[in-house]
Amino acid sequence: MPVSRLISTLAIAALALVLGAAGCAESTAVPPDDDDDGESDSDSDSDSDADTDTSSDTDMGDPCKVDGDDMDADAPDGADVAPPDSFEPDVQWDWPGDGDLNQIIATPIVANLTDDDDNGEIDLCDIPDIVVIVYGGFLGGAGYIYVLDGEYGYEHYSIPEQVSSMGYPALGDIDFDGIPEIVALKMNTSTNMPMVAVWENDGTFKWEADHGFTITWAAPVLGDLDNDGDVEIVHEDSIIDHEGGLVLELPVGTNASPTPTLADLDADNDLEIIYGPFAYHHDGCGSLDCSPH
Ligand SMILES: [Ca+2]
Ligand SMILES: [Ca+2]
Ligand SMILES: [Ca+2]
Ligand SMILES: [Ca+2]
């Protein structure tokens, strides 16, 4: 095993021990009861805002929707700045796992996946959800995806297909229906090798792609590499289209991390793929027929 991968593996192992211990804590996560309905409160707040703050709606657009122009907005002039000692963390809830599935090694990720205010849309006015991969027993044992409510920590659903417990998941709208999908490494239980797989926001299995992947602790990365409007998925040395088809295999060296970063390094409005010290154009150019970019 190359030294860089060994170090990463050890770091992941250390993180697993820490999170595993934390996973033994007693849960305070409970669903909201019928008498204290968070949904109706949320509806009330939302309606109140809509009724009383019409000037804000006019100026800022729909507060439930993502406005691309707001993504990099600066704080308004004169906005209060919190001093360094103003934040006192307080545990809102914790979740103990599901029986023996009580350890976490992959970083949890957050998106709106459920229609909590029952208005027929999933948007910024719903309660964000937490996607976490949980495993039990030995380090790197069989993992399963759980989706938790962000406000109370109760379980929305879990996904029955086994995934890599060490492969970080990703969230993104890869089919352009306005709702994120879950992308993770589904395990081929016959070969014990990972596949890139996608589930809908409600946990419905969508597709899997088996392109000879071998590393269970890598993470799929999403981005529109060629700026054509379709999302690509990069995993290990492969570029996959948004339906699971193999687009290209990159000549990535064995001493590079299998999880890349995507960025437009040369300001040509498409994304380069960076593995450790190597960068490639989205067409694979970078080490075969041209110099690295
Ligand atoms: Ca909603
Ligand atoms: Ca939610
Ligand atoms: Ca979608
Ligand atoms: Ca694309």
C-alpha cells in the first residue's frame, strides 16, 4: 500500500474510534409529538413571514428558493459581527444509531430531502436532513445509509442496500428535477467491491455503475465538468455520466488520492480534476498527449 494511502487509512481509523465512542451516548432524539407539531409551527412562521414581510419578498425573491445571485452574497453593510467568544455550543439532539449499527466514519452531509411543511415542494423552507452512513462491528464493516431529521434527529428512513461504510457519500441533483439525489458506494456483496450508486431523495434505488472500482474509502465527487448542463460523477479514475455510463478513464497514478477535487483552474468555464499533485482536463488531457494543466 502506498504511504499516502496508508496514512489516510490510519487517519480514518482514528476518526472511527472517536465517532464510535460518541455513538454509544444515550439518545435524546425523538419524533415531534402530535401536540407539539413542528410542522404546524413551521407553517405558521412561514405564513407569518409571507404575510408581513412583503417588501423582503419583493427585494430578495422567494426565500424558499435558491437564488444563484445570493450564493456569494456579502453581509449587508452595518451587519452585526459576532465576537469570537459568542458561540456556546449546546447539544440539540443525538442519535445512537440503529441497534448494532452504531458507528460512523464517513462525514455526515446535509440537504433538504423531505417535504416537511407538506406544501408539495421540497425547498429551503423545509427542515434540512442529515445523511449518514452507519456500520457496526469491525472497522469498515457493512454500512447502511440513514436519513435523519435535522431538527429533532429522528429517523426518516434507511436504505436497505449495503454501502461502503468508509466511502463518503455525496448529495446533488443529478437528474434536474430540483431535488437532490444521494450518491454513495454500493457494495457488490458477491465480489466485495464498490460500485457508484444513486438513490432518490426518498431512498428509492435509482441506478448503480460497476466500472471496476476497488477502493471502498474513496468518495464520489459531483460536478458539471464540461459545462454542458449535465452533472458528471468522478470516482477513482473514472468519469461517469448522470445515468451511470462510463465517459472516460483518467490515467491517474497510484500515488494519487482516489478522491479528486474539481475546480476551474484555467478560467475556461469547465472543471479540471485534481488528484494530489496531478490535474487533468475533463477530456483526460493532462498526462497522455499534452502537459499537465
Ligand atoms: Ca415543502
Ligand atoms: Ca427534512
Ligand atoms: Ca434530482
Ligand atoms: Ca457535464
